[in-house]
Amino acid sequence: MNRLPLKQCILISAVALLMPFQGCKTVPKEVKYQDAQPGDVLVVSDNTMIELSHPFKGGEPNGLFDGGVIVIEPDNTRKQIEINVVCSMPDLPNWPEYDNIYGRWLETDEKPGVAGGDTDWQLLMYFDGNLVNQGKEESPPWAKRLAENLCRKGDFQDETTKT
């Protein structure tokens, strides 16, 4: 019978037990915007996290404007962006049949809602499922999910409005 010395046996057992935990990260839970505070993660999409940095200003009748989020990439790169969203409802008179989210990348010391101006990207999310990119660049892959959170749609709906 082939026997390993006790120290080797313990070392091999420890490595075998710890290997499944190497490289594991706890993915933060998404927080509904209406419950979020700066620092909370609003969206997790393809290992990219979208963290609230500056609360949005409510607009009439159904928009959230000049909010700020930090985009945290898988390599831990962090970029700030100003976000605006206009939420609609199907068959609402005089309103389009889509939700609209648009963003502008901020410079290092720039704050959301101060300068305003052009947007870098815009995404129209039609109620029939079509997505239309507008603007200088294509919208980020997480934009639709963030709009769902801000507009309280999909699995971000308010508990009190479910029937």
C-alpha cells in the first residue's frame, strides 16, 4: 500500500478544500432605485456594476434627470456618467410608445447636472420590444436594465402595484 506522509496528506486535503473558493466574488444584489442610497448597486450586467453616485431629480410628469452613476468594469475601472431617463406607459395619450434613457460620460472632476449639454448615447426601448440606439455612440449593454430599474419595470416593479 502506498502511504503519504501526514504533512503531505494534510496539505493536499487543505488545497482540495480551498480550491473551490479561489477567485469567488460575492456579486452585490441589485437595489431598486426607489430604495437606493448613493453607493448602492442599481444594476449588475455581464460583471459590470452600476452604482448610484448622485440621486436623480424628478421631472414632470415621468422623468428622472441629472442623476449620476459609476460604471465599475470587471477590471475595477471606474467611470462616471450622467444619466437621464423618461419613462412612459403604453397607450398614454400624447406620450411615445417607448422609454428613453440617455447618458453623458463625465470628466474626472465633473458632477452630474452641472454642465448639461450633449449626450453621448441614447436608447429608445419601444413597448413592442424593439430597441433603437441614437446618439454619437451605441448605448452600453447595461442601459436597458438601468432604465428598467429607474422606470420600475420588469422585476423592478413596486410591490404595491402588483395585482
